Amino acid sequence: MPTGNPSWDDLRILLALHRDKSFLAAGKSLGVAASTVARRIEALESTFGRPLVQRASDGTHLLADALRLVALGQELELGLGSLARDGGSAQIAGTVRVSLSEGFIRPLIPALARLQAKHPALQVELASESRMADIARGEADIGIRIVRSTSAAIVSKFLGRAGMALFASRDYVGRRVPNAKLTRQAATLQEWIGLDSSLDRLPQQKWLRELGAKRFVLRSNSAIAMEQAVLAGMGIGLMSEAQGRALTNLIRLDLDETPPHVDVYLAFHRDGRKVPRLQTVLKEIEAELRRQLA
């Protein structure tokens, strides 16, 4: 049981540790020594009678109780910041970290540009990665994912389904796929662009193999690398219908069967519902992705 209430100074240090991921970096951002940050965190843990921060070789990770304190600290931080008002409206300020794969970057940039115009003091950090950042441990504030989280601490909001299709460059189609019609028999003779071996378990890669794709001339975990390889005429690639339509010089191939769709989820910590800047970013991202998935 807590033996007292945390002060704003305690919460401010915990917030810095949440954002900077190490005692040294948090100390630099606050203008204090790393040892001071460590002592204050230990005192906070003593106050609550349980660990709040997990120390690891790759930095620090906040535990669930600490993340609840972070949400409280973010509210206080925002409330203090809102004392400086613009036209009577509270200012949305601070940093929101978004973890996503490269394929979502292009559709999100217009939404982020609108956000920046509305809220100049708001900063968004995009982490492009094929892995799923651990939101429960504070590695990101928001995740855009193609699988639902199983963590009870995470809200996974279903946004829609992205239809998939096979695309190839105009030059490749002229050389290898007459009339832009692909049969299963012809698929075994084609050259393919696919996901790297670490992502073989994904349904879209399994579907390509079942279709007959054998010769992968390029494999990558980068959506941009695969996109550019298809544009360069290296082979056929499976991508979202929206992505393929947006790229000039690509032709959608006719197929007798439908590729698997991709479910899209917006993930965030349950405590994020209490943080106005996080909710502001979530609403803008959700609106943009729902529009594009429709």
C-alpha cells in the first residue's frame, strides 16, 4: 500500500524515464544526474511498496502500476501547460509515439500534417518497425497493427480490412504476363517480391506460396523496398489495393481467386483514454485510416 501521495516532481521524473528509456537520458532531459533520477525512482517505489521500473540491458521499462502513474502525470502536465491558453482553448502539447509498419506511413502523413497545423505544440514520433512494440511496457503510445493484441492492458480497436491484390510493373506484364491474367500454372514460372523469412508465418506470404510462388528474387521486411522492387520490374508483389492504385506504372493482375485481406487495428494502453494529447492523435489517425480502408 502507498505510504503517501506522489508529488509532481516524482511524476515528472517518472514521465522523463517513460519517454527517454534510461536514467542517463532522463537525467539529461531534466538537467539532473542519472543517480538523482535513480534515487527518486527508488523513493517512489518505496512509497508504493512495489517495483515500478524494470531495469534491463536495453534500458528501462515501466511496469503496469508505473504506467498508471504516467497517465496521471501526463494529465497534470497537460493541465499545467493549459494555463497558457490560445483563444481560450487548452493547448494540446507534448510527444506521442506511434509504432507502425512502413506500409501505413504514406496514408498517415496527411493526417499528421493536419494535426500539426491544428496543434503546433504537439509532436509525433513515428517508429517504423516490423515488430510489435510493447505498448504495455511503454515502448510506444499508439500501435497500428494487423493482429489484435492479447494483452488485457491494451485496447485494440478494429478499423477495417485492407483488400490485397497482385501488382507488377507495366514492363514486367508486357514481358511475362500476357493480358495481365495470372493462372496458378503461370504463377510457378514468375519472379516474386515477398516478405523476408522472419515473416513467413503471415497469411499473405503463405498464400503466395500456395498460389505457386517459388522464385523470390527479393525478400524484405520493408514495404518501401518491396514496392520499389515491383516498380523496377523485378517481379510480382502482393500489396494493398490502395497502395497499388496510388503508384503509377503498376498494373493489377487478374486472378481467379481472392488474396487474403489484412485486418487493421489501432492499439493503445487503456490508461491512454485519460490523456488528451493521445486521444487527439488517436482520433485523427482513426478517421484517416477508416476513410482509406473504406
